[in-house]
Amino acid sequence: MVITEESTVRRILVEGIDGVSVETVPTPTAGTGEVRVRSTVVGICGSDIHAAHGRHPFIDLPFRPGHEVVGVVDAAGPGTDQSLVGRRVVVEPNLACGKCTQCLAGRYNICAELAVFGCQTPGGLTDAFVIAEDRVIPLDDGLDDRHAALIEPLATPVHAVRRAAKLVGGLDGKRVAVLGAGPIGLFVLLAARRAGATVVVADLLDSKRARAERLGAIGSFDPTSEDAARSAIEVLGGPADVVIDCVARKSSVAQAIDIVDKGGAVMIVGVAAGATEVPLDLIQDREIVVAGCLMYVREDVQEAIDMLTEGAVPIDEFVTGVFPLEQSAEAFTASTDPEHVKVLITVGDPS
């Protein structure tokens, strides 16, 4: 890749779902401990769409998105590994303090001062950005940009499945129900199957349920049907050991409690819009564990890379739209269509 030094770069500004525009800002300079990355591919996350609609509890409008980022390091500041220049990298966007109790325990995904690149700070949906050196992971040439763009969104489901496995003594041979067949739900399906689980998936749309079955779910069900919980249990051959809720609404949590076995676990992966009522009486009476799941740590990212490298993710089932940066407004609009799974934005020259 031939890199030229420009005085300005393009960056996407989101002021609302109908207010996605391109702004021009000075080209950033890598400071001490930082690298500068030229973006090549950036994914649009469900969180980006919720934020654009003003419905994300932790992202304020306006914001400058881009936390699912693949790019090439074109400059390295003082105190960094200069051999990174020219390397293709993926960004791990959780920005942690490194000093709090959680960070010191290795759980920096729930850092007391956590910020997320592209959510609480300007992100990678731009020609170039700077970020701390330890937030970039060099990529092997065998993983192309379309696959690499799925590393970040896959890492959260990997983390959720790993946490769930710890709660129930492993998932090999266990029964799992996944609520929601959007990108996160489908990635949870793949990660749970990789861990040895039998999986059933719920979604409102026939097309999404069909995709889940193509990806290995033994069955699927409409969560709004009167016998939804019974259908899930019948398909699984018994109550679920784990339910992973990628919707996170009052109705989905209640349904998860109806589907999960006594002594089982419910993992909340979806981002709730706010305080949500839960059937606490049943949680107590059945000794059900309800656990939250936020982002991931490096081992989850590496597992996601391994899954993609090994071909465990059918790329054409996930990447359903690709737009250039100058059409970011159209890309955001496309991402609101439930028939899309993952929309990517290309930046600059991908060669």
C-alpha cells in the first residue's frame, strides 16, 4: 500500500439515523505509545444503529463511530514497536485504565473507567486515526479484510459462551437456547456449537430463523407464539442448560426464564434500553443464575481469530452489504433493514 501524507482526513459524524455526514478534520499524529492506522474496512454494529436512533443508554449523540476496524499501521509514535508500520491490524476497542480492581484481575472489559473507541471516543470510520499501540493486533495475511472485520463482533459472543460454560460446567453435550438471530445471536450460535452444545434459536423473522438453521441450529421458533417456550424445550429435548439473550427486553428475559432448566443460567448479551423488570420469584425459586456479558478480553479476540482462520464462519451468511465511506449514510440506512446481517464500509484503497 502506498501511503501519502495529507493535511486532512474524512471522518463520519452521526447526529441521528438521518444525520450521517462526512466531516473533514486534521490528519492525526501518533504520539508517545500510539500508532496511526489507515482504515480499510469498518463494520457497522447494532450498537451504532441503536445510538443513531438515540436509544443506546451509553452512547450520546452526536458520535463518531467505528469500533469494528481493520486497517494498516502507517506511523508509530515514540516508544512503540516501529516494525508495526506497514502491518495490517485489527483494533481491540475497549479502552481501560489498567489500574482498577477489574483491570488488575484481567477483566479489563469491565474496567471501572471503561470507554469504547468509536462509542465514547471518536472511532475508526475515518481515513486515519491514532490509538494506543496495545489496542492493535497484527493480522496474518491468510485472513482477508472481510473476515478480519468480523473479529470484533465475534469476540463478544465468544466471551458470552465462555462465561456460560463456566457457569454450567462446560457446554459439551449441553442444551442452549439463543434469543435473537441478528449478528450477535448468530455468532453465539456458532460459538456455542463449537463448544459442543445443541442449539435452538428464536427470532421474529422466518428468514433469520432459516439462516440460523443453515448455520447449525437444530431448530428455531417464533418468540411471539403462544407456545414459544414449549416449542424450544421440545426441540432441545428438555429445558435449556443455558439461555443466551441477545435481545434484552422484559419479554425476552421472561421467556429465557421459562426455557431455562432449574439451576441453569441466563446470559444477558443484548444491551437493554434501561431498567428492565425480571421474574425474580422464579429466579430465586429455581436457583437460576442471571449474568451479564460485556465485550471481551484478549483471549476471546484470539478465539474469534482462530474461528475465522479455520473457516468456522461462513462469510457470505454474515456480510450482506458493502459500501464505500462516502456512502456511509446509505450504509447506516441499510443496517436498519432486519434482512441485513453485517454491513461493512470500505475506506481508501484496500490493496
